Amino acid sequence: MSEKVLMCGNEAVAEAAIQAGLDAFFGYPITPQNEIPEYMSRRMPEEGRVFVQSESEIAAINMVYGAAATGARAMTSSSSPGISLKQEGISYLAGSQLPAVIVNMMRGGPGLGNIEPSQSDYFQATRGGGHGDYYHIALAGNSVQEMADLMYDAFDLADKYRGPVMVIGDGILAQMIEPVDVFAKKRPPIQTDKSWALGNLKDRSPNIVNSLFLGDNVLENHNLRLQAKYQIIRDTEVRFEATDTEDADLIVVAYGIASRIASSAIRKARKKGLKVGLFRPITLWPFPAKPIAALAGQGRKFLAVELSYGQMVEDVRLAVNGASPVDFYGRAGGSVPTVEAVLEKIEENLK
Amino acid sequence: MSTLVYEKPESLYDRKTHYCPGCGHGVAHRLIAETIDELDIRHKTIGIAPVGCSVLAYNYLNIDMVEVAHGRAPAVATGMKRVKPDHIIFAYQGDGDLASIGCAEIMHAAHRGEDITVIFVNNAIYGMTGGQMAPTTMVGQIASTCPNGRDPLKEGYPMQMAEILSIMPGATYIERCAITDPANIRKTKKAIKHAFQRQLDGENGFNMVEILSPCPTYWRMSPVDAKKHITEQMTKTFPLGKLKG
């Protein structure tokens, strides 16, 4: 069971979701995540579980909403333009406090963009994305193994905090084939109170799943409860990986596939005697602001590297709050920063 | 000796209505509640409230319910029925919800033959938002966004959703009723019961009961005239009867 096999990111994410206890998958084709619904269409029926190819991304997220409202573990996946379409449903999931998992294998934008890897949906993923005051947990892996591992966490966190959780990859992590043990983090799903779920109405008053709150202060009070929940998540669920940051004069901040490129550049820089470290956020929301703030100052510099024109860098600057200089390097539109270009930027910062 | 001949169904709360005088939603709610009681399915029925005047349907129906985004009820119902196949799942939708913004969702739920019931309350207008033109608004009917009356050359003809959906193989029972008078109200109840019974019996396929329902407020008519309008005018565009099954 614990043998490593070769799988692409999409397949590994799909199998890990099944192993994590996924009851129902709803999806719509869009490149570069097509292997997820394709894999699910074969595997879910084998497991006696639900697979539906929906008529649209909007329908898929609403099917997720329906399944989740009955207490089932439900999931959808898509890529950037499709995730934009799902935002209505994600806002409703947040408002109605329904657990669900959404995978976004990001591609180039805006608009139809292209089908190449990108990290240009960071703002959308970390600022709620749809209408209303809400956040959802956003988890970003940087390998096929970690993407699979994060699926177990995603379902547990969704249940624990009763809300949507997004797992974020990109066109490279989706398509890249690596050795992976999808069972590595397998565990029984966390047990949470699901007495709010619809169905089997016996010896209780009816349950209502709803995001409509009329009357004086009723919606405000609902929002305050959501905000209190978000604060607990900020206080307890921040995840990151810090490598060689202790003695570093420059800390590169990068997540997902950008962190793989950055770590190659950092290795080369270290060989040249430059003291460079890597800080890799795993939760994009909640962003690891406090650990970054703790590293700021002391004559240290920061360099954010992204497959975007500078989105996460804004969170780095907010965290550093002027205590250190923060530089940025990124390419987007489907282009990927090269190791050499990142190395050059590192050297420029340490001149 | 007195005999109890009429009482409030268990599946209906006893509370004040927010619906306008003469509105059809209250009758439609009651028919659903009576059906649920009579089939003894309250413990395994989940209702879906749409966006529109009936957004608060869960305030009246004493059953498990979910409120969903505008037009998406058939997709939500799909997700529910697939994970709870032993439950009776019904979506309650108005004409703006079902025929306009939710056109894709209703078409594809029927197309896939989802084993769900849709109660489609057609009053040919957007009530909740103040009487705007709906896809079902009658030719010549005045609405706040067609102040000179619906012009089919500019705004199209009323969409006959029951006819459109009935040509799909996935749709196995579709009937159009009207809540205008006791005879038609009884027919409507029978249709709702038949649709729910089909789910209960595990009959495959999509069920829809379209209900022509009065909106005196935005038709600018008295409740009595509104019912007369359904019988004399609306049924010309939306003929009553079973279309499928």
C-alpha cells in the first residue's frame, strides 16, 4: 500500500480525495485539470460513489452544495476561468457554512488566457473570491506528493471549520509526473458534529441550510460569527516551510511550483557563498504573516517569486510592514521564471 | 358528533404569511405539505427554496430545506439525490428562476433524467424584485421592464418550459396545472402526489409539475380577476394537462 507509483498531479489529487473519503465528485472539463474528472469517472463508480459530469462549472459547484448540505464529502475541480464561474457557489458555501473541497489547477489569464501554468489566481483564492465578507482556507503544495497529502487535510479542515477549502496547484503540478504514495497521509476522516445536515428528519426540528439572513442585525451577527471562525483559523492553521532562513541575508518567498524553481536557484546561490533561504507558504490563506514578520528586520531582505505579476508579494509586504526591503520577480501569462533569472535577481539583491 | 374534515398538515407551520393577498404560493405550499403528510415521507424529504418570492419557503414548510442561488436548484437537487437516493428531493422554483437564469440547470437536470421533482410556479413575472418581465411573461403583458407590454419581436415569446422539457427522454413525467378553482387545485395536488410517488417508487426520470399561479400585485388585478386571467388568457399560451408520462 505504501509503495510509490508514478502519477501526474491530477491523478494523485483524485485518488487521494477518494482515499480521504470523498462521497461525490462533480466536475466540468477544462484544461489543465481534465485528468481529475476523467480519473473520477472511472474510480468513483468502482467505489460505489457518485460522479457527475455537470453542464457547467456553476452547476458543478451547486451540485457540491447540494451533496454537502446532506453531510456528504463533496468536491469539484477546475482551472482558473472555471474557478471564476464557481465563485458564486463558493460564496454560498461560505455563507451557508458547508464543507466542500475545490481544486484549482491554475492557468494563464485574464479571460480565456491560455492553458499554461500560472499563479495568477492568488488574489481570488486568498480574498474570498466571490461576493461578501468571507475567506476560505487555501492550501498550496509544491510536489505531486504534497498535493496528494493536502487532500486529506483539505477534507478534514472543511469539516472542522464547516466551509469551503481550496487546494491550489497549477498547470505544471497538474501535469507533472512524479513518484507518489497517495496513501502516505491516509487516516480516518475527522469526526465532526454534522447534526446540521439535511435528511433523515427524526426526533428533531427541521434543519435549514441557508445564507439568507433578514431582519435587524441578523446578517451582521452571522458575519461576526464567520469572522470569529476566520480568526481561529488564522491563529491555528497557518502552515509553511522555512529552509535555511536562520542565517539568511535574503529570504526568497515562493509557493507551489515557484518554490521548486526558487529552491534550485537558492542551491546555486549557496554554492556561490550567498546566504539565501526559502520561505514557502503552504496555507496561502491564512497567510503565514507572523512567521515572516519574525524573520524581518535584522538587515534581512526578501524576494517574492511568483508565476504572476506580483500578487502574493503584497501579503509579504504587509507582513514585513516596512521592516525589510521586499523585492519581486515573476513571469506570468504561461511563462515560467527560469532558475537563472531567479539566481540573477538573488545576486542583484545581495550586491 | 363532529368529524374532523380539514386540518393543518404537520408539514406546514402555522404562521403568518409574507405573501401578497391572492398570491398562489400559499396554496402551492399547502399542497406540497399535504402530499408529504399523506405519503408519510416527511422524514425523508428535502425541499429546495429558490431565489424569488418563495425564497422563504422554509418558513412555511416544516421539513428539512435548503436555500440556494438563483436558478441553481436543479443542480443542488442533483447533488442531493445522488448522495441520498432514498430521499424525496424537490426543487421549488419560480419562472424567472427556472426559465431565465436557471435555464441551463433545469434543461440538464431533465436531460440527465435526475430522479427529482420540480414544482415550477409560473406567474409570468418577477414578483420579489418588483414586477419585471420574465421569460414567461405573456405577449402584451405590462411589466416594469416592458412598460408598453411584451413585444415578441423585441423580447421574444413566452417560454413554454413544460413543452420544451417534455421532449427530452430524461423527463418522464411533466404536467401543467393551475391553482384557480377547487377542481384545478385538486388536480394540482394529484399531480404533485404523482410526482412524489414516482420518486418514492424509484421510477427513473425527471418529474415536473408546472403550476400557473396568480400574482395579483404585479398583474395589477384583484385576486378574483387574476384567477380569471389564468383561466381565460394564460392557458391559451400555457395549456393545462399532462405533457409526458
